[in-house]
Amino acid sequence: MRVAVGGYQVSTNSFATQPMDLANFQQGTVRGDRVLSMGPGHSAIFGFLKGARERNWQVAPLHFIYPVMYGKVTREAHEWAKEELLAALRAAGRVDGVFMQLHGTAVAEHEEDCDGDLLAAIRDLVGKSTPVFASLDGHANVTPRMAENADMLIAVKTNPHSDFNAIGYRAAEVMAAMKDGSAKPCLVRAQPAMAPALQKLYIAPGWPMEHLVRLAQNERRRDARILDVSIPMGFFVSERRETGMSVLVTTNGEPGLAADVAEAMKEACWAKRHAFHTDMVSVDDAVAEAMDSDDGPVILGDLADSGGAGTPGDGTALLAALLKANAQGAVIGSISDPEAVESAFRAGIGSKLTLTVGAKIDRFHGDPVEISGRVQSLHSGIYTTGTAFISRTVDRGRIAIIDCGGVEVILTSKPVLVFEPNHFRSLGIDPAARRIVVCKAELQHRAGFAGIGKRFIDVDTPGLATQVLSRLPYTRIRRPVFPLDDI
Ligand SMILES: [Zn+2]
């Protein structure tokens, strides 16, 4: 048995103004044999390779394409990625199966369904009788074309996502059963008319998505013919016709059973739609509430400029409000501003300086803010996240921390998903000892700061990852769809 393994882990914020271009794609590509030694963090490939090794399969590595997320992918970048993957697949010769790790939310300027486009091209190349399997992120926007061109699509069942290894391993099990004739995967996709924002998609006790995942896993457990039930939750800032939640059911044969389970799960999702309504607090109210709190730290979430949703990471709304309120003991998790970082490096530790920071990439994330303070420390910026659900090494670029009279501002030269304590600790700041901590994340900070944050306030900041869908300029999404339409 010989299998080809690759990845196209590409996610797009369709509304963000910085394109994902060829250079971005090339910098984010792990080539050929190096795919075989990729670590376990966030990797379905790692789990699939474990399954492949246990069965002594030969593995033909393709490439793993994982660019930093911004706005729409350029035509050149997507076509390059597709051709690189196909060329490697052609060079691999005859294979008995293909496994691809996809994010499931790649949108290009000329193609709203890059994932389906890629799977269709792979299917064309290997033919109908060769298994094509793909893993998906929990936020995938799954299209009919994706489902038509794969034998199995399997998504993670956690959020924040911690089971990539497990779904890759499961895919190898099912592919093995397909090859030995004991399974004949039948994949059915269904979709409720809903595209929830990210804020309420936490999969933890008491949250609506946990209920749906449990229902899905109970369906799978009660009938051995059901190989997998996945509920990709959708990624509302990545726009294609099918943006939003969907259900994927894979059975062993039995198309009727797959369709029945998919329909039942679709109805269960639909019945829960109101539970995904967002609730946020205005910037001024959030700051006042945090400052009134006796017990810290209070964790403020800058949801609309999450470092995980393709926005510039330089939103300043909370920075401006906290400075204005003289919020002693507050730390701003990140403002991405390479220019300001370089100025601080030139000035040196201990120097006093005045800088204009943030909101330089576009006009959607607040206004540039003038700060005055002392350079507290300077850092190279590479660190390892310290949570059970995501452990990976992240390059934040060079970092400068400015102490603005009791408000610490962390300036980074790259956008950062600020969601967990090690980001701060690696910079000499103990977040547990601060009164107010500003994160840039959609919900990951709730898990990252569990046990540390005394209170969590999700703030209605301006930005292109706003959780208020009606503020985004959709043109392609199917209508009506909840919550854009009151159905
Ligand atoms: Zn995700």
C-alpha cells in the first residue's frame, strides 16, 4: 500500500485588505520529505502517518502549504499551490490513496472554493477508484464540490481544536478498511441555513456546540455502520456560497442511513441556532466594568481583530480606551506594528519615547494612537504556547514592550493570536498579577486563561472579524441564512 500525504491548510478572511500572495504561500510551505517529520501540533498529517506506519504503508510526501492568514488568496498563489501539489502527486507515480489536510476555508480572488477546486483536481488525476480522504478544521465551510470529490471528509470535534492527530489516525483506519474491502465509505453532506459567529462556538460543558457534538458522537456509537459524524461549524469571515455550519456523515455503504443521520443532525443544529447569538459589551462599558472589578485579572477579548481571523492585529480601540481611563495594571496583549517596534529597538531599553502605534494597515481597526512611555524590554519574539490544546512554536517577530505610566503595551512586528499566558510570561509579564489583560482572539482565550481570568468580557471592538455579521459586506453567501436573516 502506497499513500500520498499533503496539506493545504489555507484560511481566508474575505473582507481583510491584505491579500495572501505567492510570497506568503511560499514562505508557509513545508516541502516533500520534510512533511514526514512534521510535529504533532495541530497536525492531522501526524495522526495519519502514525496509522500509516503501523500498517507499514509506503508514504509519498507531497507538500504542506500553511501560509499566514490574511485576505483573499491571489490567483497566482492558489494556482501555484495547486500545481505544486499536483506535480508532486504525479511524480509519486501510482498511489493507492491520497490524504490531504485542509482547513476548508480558502477563498481566492478568482475562485471562492479553493478547497473543492483542489480536491476535484486531485480526483481527476488519481481517478474514482483511488481513495481521496481529507481532514478539515472545525471551522471549515464545506461545499458540495468538496464532498463530491472525497471519499471521506473528517473534521475535528473540539474547539479550541486539540484532536487533529486523532482525526488523521481515524482517516488511516477507514482508508485501510476501504482497501481491504471491509468498508465502502459513503459520504453525505447536509447544511442548515445558518452561519454562526465564532464567539459562541466554544466546545465546553454548558455551551451549545458541545451539545451538538455529543449528539453526533452518540449517533456514531449506537451504529457500527456509521464511520464518522462531523459538524464543521463554519467560518463566517471566509465567504463562499456555503459559508456556515454543515454536517458530514460517513457510513459504511448505506447511503440512506447516511442521509437520515445527516438530516437529523442538520435539524438539531437548526434548533439550536438562537443559542449562538453573540453578546458583547461596548468598549467604554467593558473598560469601566474591568476597572470597577475588585478581582483580577479581567480578560478583555478584542474579538474583531483576532490574530486568528486574518485581520491586521493592529486594532487600537481597547488601547485608546484604557489609556484614556488611565487603567493602571492593564496590559495590551499585542498591537502589530513593525515600524514602532523598530523605533523602540533603536531607542533602547529604558529610553523614553513617544510613538504613534497601530491601525496603520486599513481604516477598519480604530485609529492610530499616540503613546508615550519607557521601553520596558525588547525581545526576539519566538515562543512556545503553553496550553494543553495548542502547543506550538510561534514567531511573533521582534517585540518591544512600552510602559505607558502603568499601562503596558506589547508591540509585535507580526499579528499575534493572543490567547494564553505564555505569550505574556515569555516577555517577563505575569498576567495573573495584572488587573486587566487584553487578548486578541475569538474565544480561544477562554480556554487559554481558564483558572487565571477572574472575569471574561467580550468587547464589541471595530474590525473585519467583527462578530456582528450584518456589518460585513457579504455578496456571495446563500440567503436567507441565520443570523443575517431573521429566520
Ligand atoms: Zn478552527
